[in-house]
Amino acid sequence: MAAKEKSSGFIVETIKTVVYALLIAGVFRTLFFQPFWIPSGSMKETLLVGDFLFVNKMAYGYSYASCPNIRIPAVGLDIDAEDLCGFLRNDNTRIWGGEPERGDVVVFRHPVTGRDFIKRVVGLPGEQIQMQQGVLYIDGTPVELEDAGVFEEVVELQGPGRVTPRCENGVVGRGGICEKSRQIEILPGGRRHTILNIANQSSDNTQVFTVPEAHYFFVGDNRDNSSDSRFSTRANGVGFVPYENLVGRADRILFSSAGSSLFAFWTWRGDRFFKRIE
């Protein structure tokens, strides 16, 4: 009898330990930092496919979007932040709210799908945003650009999606060098970051977008390979992003995997450990 009681007690304590650990992890992820693994090339070269980072949730305060998404496809688990904290949605406000600055790289919830996206803030509430011949205009004034040579990468399968990059120098076979024109974009206020060009396409010439109150305009740094605020939600784009949909600011890359798995340490990129996100 004593052995059975001891075994039962051990099982109960183990379950309690696991539950406590999950609760602590859930509170940490909700209030402080959320892990994020870059799944696509829309933010190259600032962020590469396979970069792993933590999103600073304290930067902009808290809303329903601060609650974590819990998705484990292998076991059919799909719990959305709105399932947990949807009662906080639709007032477009935040608790202890802070305003994002132009140039911040931000994780936010897609206004329609609820999936987490990561892009750069270029348009603030009340501003007019337009792209003309690939140049960003803010309130009718073009941002300053500096040529920065060519971005090169080897054409290979990237990330868990096993996709290959688009190239400005045409269709390039596996193992070849993919090239994209690179420029430094200088935003009002002096924030600098690189942007890439692949081709002349419709997203390089847009209408004038007037950013609504308490909304933001986001674009990807890999301008011709990004679904962002230049595309309306009716066209499966992002559109204007409500203030309450912000999750947090991306400040620094912890490490980066060039393979299909985060845990394939032999594929980690040696030059990206603790790299600051500009």
C-alpha cells in the first residue's frame, strides 16, 4: 500500500510541476517576451528565413493580442489569442500603451487571419503613404535613398517551407547566386535600414493611403516579396493595422538557422548571434 501511495504521490507532484511550469511560461510569454522564428523572406536582408528572436511585449503595452497563440499541428492543438482574450478586443486601446516609432520592426496580428506577421512601421496615424517607382513617399515627400550595392544569396531551399528566393537576375538554378539591388532607406527622423528590389511591379506604384487614427502602415524590407499594408485585406493583404493588434517590437536576433529545423545547430549562421535589428 505504501509503495502505491508513494507512486501516486510522485505522479501527482509531476503533474503539478508540469502545470506550474506551463503557467509560468504562459505568464512570461504573455507579459514579457514572445519567441518568433522568421518563416519567410519578406524582411530580407534585415531578417533572414530561420532567424530566431524574442519579441519585446513591454514596448507598446498590452491588448488582447498580447495573449499567446498556442498551435501544435502534430496534436491538432490550435488555440488563438482571441480565444483566450477576445473579450478585450474591439476598443483599439492598450493597457500601459506605448506608441511605435517609425522604423520599428514589429510583430502584429493580421487584421483578418489573426496570424502573426512581422514588418516595419513606415506610416503613422493621419499620414499619407504612397509608393512611386519603388520609392516610399510620406505626406508627399520621398524618403532619402542611398545605393548600397547588391545583396547576394545562394539559391537553396529555405526554412521549413522549403522555398527558394526570388531573384532580380532572372531564374537561377539551385546552387547559383541570387542577386537583388540593395539600397539604404533613410526615414524621417534618421532611422536607416536596407531595402531590396527584385522587379518593377504593381506594388511599386500605389494609390495614396491615408492612415486612419490609431492605425499603422507596415511594409516589408524585401519590397517586391512582401504582403503588407500596400495590399488591402480583400486582396489577402494586411491593410491598415489597428493599434490593438500590435504584439511587440523585435529588437535583437538570438541566433539563426539556415536549415529546415530550428534545432539543426550545425546550420546556425555564425554571424547572426545576438545581432541587433536596425
